Amino acid sequence: MQAAEKKKAEEEARVLKLKLEAERRTVEEAQKIRQEELRVEALDSARKRAE
């Protein structure tokens, strides 16, 4: 019985690690998108000032 419980706990830990990794990647992607948005805003602002 303990072996089954250990296997279940290991599987749950594996699933949680995968979820955490997916969330981390999602956060990183969101940060990259925001950085690109800020870059575009800065370029747009500079272009308007140059006109």
C-alpha cells in the first residue's frame, strides 16, 4: 500500500512541477510581450517628437 501512495505522491509532484514550469513560461512570455509593447511605444513617441 505504501508503494502505491508513494507512486501517487511522486506523480502529483511531477504534475505540479510541470504546471509550475508552464506558468513560469507564461509569465516570461507576458514579460517579453510587455517589453515589446514598451519598445513600440517608445519608438512611436520618438517618431512623433521627430515630426
